[in-house]
Amino acid sequence: MPSSTILVLETNQAAIAAVEGPLTGMGYQVAVTADPDDAVRRAADFALVILDVGLGPRTGVDICREIRGTAALSAIPVLCVSQSTDVEERVRYLEAGADDVVVKPFDPRELEARVEALLVRFQRSRDLAPLVHADGEGPARRSIIACFSPKGGVGTTMIAVSVATSLAAQAPGRVLLVDFDLQFGQVATHLNLKPQLTVADLARDDQSLREPDLLRTYTIKHDSGLEVLAAPGTPESGRAITPEHVNLSLSTARTTYGTVVIDAGSELDERSLAVLERAEAVLVPIVPEIGALKALHSLLEYLTEVGSAAAAATFVLNHLFAREMLSMKQIEAAIGTKIEAEIPYDPGLYLKAINEGIPIVRSAPTSPPARALARLAAIAIGRPDEGATSRDEHRGRLGAFRRRG
């Protein structure tokens, strides 16, 4: 590990030795720059980036967020140096995507330990789940996928469970399904699981929110190879979960699982917005009826206004009715973009799957709904089949939510 290369952004020349000295003493190859633009430009060439930013027009949080907003740098760990013991400053770094934060003044041994832990953790993650195609071609694999709809009863949980189960079949133990429907989450019911611990219990354990191995102790394993972090048992316990809890848990989960799938429910609040901000893909279920389309239109208008949410939205038409209520042309006109995936109607298959707690992709893998859901899983991680690629060209103005500037 000491042969690893580290890039240090240090804007205070007097403080360079405090960071560079301990690391070069351990054998790390350290490069130092005082230019934030230079740091962002060169980050991909290093195994780790350390941001120690004092006063200036751009804060360390700004630069961290810029690095995390660059897809090519998603696999580069970022360690931020907080200029004070203020908890809020550390939280801002973590919300911006920092993988760890060390507070000044720090003991050189603490810096060494945190650097080594990050390098080991990210190397293990790369070994277990490469983020790019083996041949080096094609887009990076999306690792955080959220399912969200502004209206309940449209199949959000069914889709989240089916997508996660489908992905887990290809990588057992490497897919985490998080139920962030904090009022009445039903992921555990769909999988016939009886969890002893929930995301509310995790939120009360600050150390486990930050340590991958400890976070795993709050999950329950499904026999498909999927791991599940269940929703709170009651709406009251769910209210104690904050956006900071959401960000911390997703940052930690991202370092230990190849894919994190999130059921974000249908309530738009600061917690669900935090999920949408962190997601690399958002699956948005819709049904062919006026009320659902109006709710979706209002959501898109709001997200566009505040400049929030994830990089890529996939609209999924879930056919809940035996006959066509609205035509595809009418639906696409209402939402201002193309539908990229469809889940066919079935009179009893979905109900049977929920009642038995066995996802369709396992109970009826050759059925049209199961095949559509497996295809949706491929679209979600950025590996669509040939039939799915052509629709990406038609993504409309609301097909991708804009990030908050």
C-alpha cells in the first residue's frame, strides 16, 4: 500500500509539511498542488485525493462536490481536512461526497491510519465490483439506483425489489436494497423477511453509519443473495432519520457494495431529496391515469425549479389496468419525454408475488413482466440491451433532472 500515489490540494503553504511529511515517511508518493482546478484535473491519476482548503473563493466543500460530480472520478477516494472541530463543517463535507474527514489539528498517526483505511477499502471495492466494462469500453456502471414516484400505489416497491433481486442474481452479496420509504416501507414484506434491525436503528449508531463492516450488521440477507436494510417499523421512528443519516449511510454503503438500490417511496421531503441527489440513476414509475400524470408533472416542475436530483431519470410505464386508459403518445406528451421501459399488465402475477413474498423475477422468470423487469435492471445500471439503447436518444427536457447549482 505505501507505493500508492496521493494528490494533496493544500492552499496553505505553511501547512504542507503537516500533511505531506507523515505520508512520504510511510513511503507514499505524494504530489502537492495549491490550485483547485489543477487538483480536479489531475485527480484521476492518483489513488487518493486529500483536500485541505483554507480561505478562498471556493471552499473545500465546493471542490469536493465538483470531484464527486465528475463521473470519471467516482472510484477515487476523497479525504477532506476540516479546518475546525465544528460538527456542521464535517457534515457538509460528507454531504458533498467526502469518504472521510479528519479534523485539524490531527496527530500524524491518525492521518496515516485514515489514509490506509481508505485505500484498502476502495481497493477491495474495485476488486469485487469493477465499475467499467472489462474491455474498457462503454459507460461507467451506475452503482446507486433510486426508485421514486410522487404517487403511491404505482409499483415503486415492486420495481425496486425486482430490480435489486435481478442484480443480486448476478452478484450475490454485492447488492444492497435500502428501504427509505420511511413511513410505511414494505420491502421486507415483498421479500418475506422479518428484520430485527432497521435503518432507524442504524441512524442511532454513528460509528456504523461510517464503517462498512458495521453497517452490514444492520442488514438482513435474502436467499437470493440480496442484502436488505429495512424501513423503520413505525412512522414515528422514521421521523428521527435526517438527510445527514441518508447521506452517511449511502456514502458508506457505496464503498462496500457493487450496487445500492433504494426504494425512496412517494413522499417528497429533505430525506428523499437527499436520495435523489446521491443517485446515479432514478427509476420513476408511472401509471396511465390522469391523477398520476398530474402528480408526476408537478414533481418534475418542482425539481426543475429547485435544480435538484440525479443525473439520469428513466420513466417506467407500469400497466396496472387491463385495458389501455391513455395512449403512449398522450402519456409522453403529458410528461414531456419518452417512456424508456414498460411493465406489462398481468391479472394475478403481481398479487401472487406480494402475497408469497417471492419477487416475479424469481417466481416466474420467463414471464413477460419478469423479462421486462430484468431488462429494466440492465437499463438502471447503464447496461441496456440492444432494444433499450435507441430510446436514450429521445430523452426529453425533463428526462434528466438538473443538479442543484
